[in-house]
Amino acid sequence: MVRTFALATAAFALAGCAQMASMTGAAPVKSADGVFVNADGMTLYTFDKDVAGSGKSVCNGPCATNWPPLMAASGASGSGDWSIIVRDDGGSQWAYKGKPLYRWIKDQKPGDRTGDGFNNVWRLARP
């Protein structure tokens, strides 16, 4: 009985830690083959026209339709190289080293990188 209680307590604590991490600082991003990808494995990009550290994205309206921002959940907060900016529409977006992150609508499956170099202003987001 003591062992069962200890295991249940440990499982509850781990679940609480995982929930806390998702709320506080862990961006929903991982590194794959030298680039950042979202939770679905889709490649992430940066936009040369965004000024690092400005806290703003200049990709709004039709631009954001083609380059969907990597949105941050309500209550999320950055840590270290990760930060959150507030978009013109009031939404929150993840940024790495001050550069907002985006997907490219024409990438159809995980591993696609068709947006790299697009219009000579879109770049793969790299760790």
C-alpha cells in the first residue's frame, strides 16, 4: 500500500511538472536535422524584416495567412533565448533570440523546407 501511494504521488507530481512547463517557459519547439520544428514536426522560419528584440512582428494580415505565426498559449512565458511577443491582432507569438517564428503554408509534411530563402527574406529557424 505504501508503495502504491508512493507511485501515485510520483505520477501526480510528474503530471503537475509537465503541465507547469507547458504554461511557463517551454516553447512547443524541438530541433530536427539542424532546424527548429513545431510540435507537429513542421519547419519553422524567421523573417528578415522582423527586428530581433523589437517585440514586434511585421508579418501581419495576408503575410500571416501565408506564414502562420507560432502562437503561444495564454499564460505562457519565455525563458532564456525564448520570449513571447504580442502581435498586432493581440495574439501571442513565440520568438527565439528575439526573432518571431513562423510556419510556411506551402510546407505540406514534416521535413519540408520549401520556404527557405523565399523572396530572399525567409530563413530556416536554427538553434
